Amino acid sequence: MKTYLVTGGAGFIGSNFVHYMLKKHKDIHIINLDKLTYAGNLENLKKVEKNQGYTFVKGDICDKPLVEGLFKKYDIDYVVNFAAESHVDRSIREPEVFAKTNVVGTVTLLNAAKTAWETENGYKEGKKYLQVSTDEVYGSLGKEGYFMETTPLDPHSPYSSSKASADLMVKAFYDTYKMPLNTTRCSNNYGPYQFPEKLIPLMINNCLSKKPLPVYGDGLNIRDWLYVEDHCKAIDMVLDKGRIGEVYNVGGHNERNNLYIIKTIISYVHDNVDSSVDESLIKYVEDRKGHDRRYGIDPEKIKTELGWYPETSFEAGIVKTIKWYLDNKSWMDNLTSGTYEEYYKKYYKI
């Protein structure tokens, strides 16, 4: 049985990864270490909380004694580090929080794994640390071209700078200690369980509530959209077959601008839920500070080396995503209501 330490497993991508892995692999144990900040939600994992292959631990990746204790208690084979402060707007307001979690937390995990796995002749067989990063570390693209693994890092926000710093620490642990590890850099994920401050769930929720749909600047900032389950598949493959020390970009060649995304959501809600919802809800607001114009990932390396490819087209994925939020409106209502924190503490006794 393989044991995975998944950090940030109660968040959006992390919880989807836990579901994906427990569904695909029957002989694994997942330890989910999550601090349960505003974006960590155990409701995301209700379907697996009684699974014998799943253990939840509430805690901070910056807590050195806790992290080291987990490596002493369990024979951990893989670390998958999703834990991060991830919202750009919040990073602009509180950069120090992002530096602590994203950089110090990563180093804490790396040190604990290195100590637990190191032997006189290298490292124990079958161990690997995987850093889940973002295409935002590369900065912004012009109208042409794509981010490749060799693209220089050029982050512009406190969030992306903290992730780039963490990536460089991971690189240093390979270059200096030859630690078994990989880094993945993904494009914008979308799908179930995403915290409603993010673009797609925010716009779905605002459409249903007939609230204004805020659009930064002219709304033409472009992102490469990746359905979250396809991302989970990529991470599983990198853990299994990725060459030690390598970085793998994970993207779907699904470039869409923000305005297109918003109008797609409006159209679906208008046609299927409430015909009074239309583009009059769109409200243009002042652009975000340091707002990158375009991201686009070249995933050729992971396709060629590991055989990964994105299975979900944007047209199919966005409909699946909207339907999920419509079918799970109580999940959204809990997160956006003022009583959720009380409910959460009472239900989970945390």
C-alpha cells in the first residue's frame, strides 16, 4: 500500500485529487493535511470521510513539529503539495501571508521529507515529493507564443512571486541534495468545489442571485482553462512516471478571455434556469493591479514523455461545471452565508 501526504486536500484542486485517487486506486492511503483556512472545506470530502484509505489531519504546513511527526507516524511514499494561499487579490492586500505559507511551508515540507527519506546511499526507493505550481510564475505573454518549462520565471503579483520562490526552493533541493521530486505548473483550473471568489463559481453564483458581474478592465485577459479532473490525472502520472528533478507544464490549449467565460455562463443560465438573466448584469470595474494579459501553456513535454493529454474540451467542461454548481447550490449557499462558520465548527467539531 502506498501512502500519500496530500497537503491542502480540503481545497479546490486538492479535494478533487483526493476523490480522483481514491476512485482510481484501491490500495492507497491518503493523509490530508489542511489548515482549513477560508478556502479549505471538509464539505468537499464528505463522500470519502469514512473511507478506510483516508485520514484527515488539521494543521499548518509551517508547523515543523506536526509535519515531522506525520513522517514519523506514517511511512509516507509521496508528498503532493497543494497547500497554498492562491488568490491574487488577497495577495495584493496581504503579501506576507502568502510568503509564509507558500515559501516557508514548502521548505518545511521539503526538509521533513528529506530527513525521513534520506539514507547513506541516497534516498529510499519509491519516494517522491511533488510541488503543485502555476503558470503564473512565468509572468505574462503577448498575443503569440506559449509558456514552456524553459521559459524564465517572471512573476508579477505577490501570489505568483511566492509560488515562484517556492519552485526555486524545490529546484534547490534537487540541485543540492538530489532529492526525488517534480514540479508541475498548471493553467487555470475549473470544475467542482472551487471557492466562490474565483471567476467561474463567482459568476455562476452572481447570475443566480442577479448580482452585478464584475469584469476587470476590458475583460479580454486570456487564460488557458484546464478541467480539474484532467489536472488530477496529470499529477498522478507525474508521480508515477515523471523523471526525477523535472518540471512539467499542464495545460489544455483551451484559451478563452474572461469576457467570453462570463458571457458563456450568462447564456447557459439564461437558457436553462432564468431567462431574465442577461448581459446587462456585466459591470466593468477598475483593472487589477499587475494584471497579466495572457497565459498559454505548451504541454508537449508531458504529452510526449508521459502520454498525458486533456480529455475534457472547454465546451464540455464548462457545461459540466455549471451543472455541478446548479445541482449543489446548498454547497455554494453554505460558503457564501454568514452562518457557515458556525455550522462548520458545530458539524465537524473543529
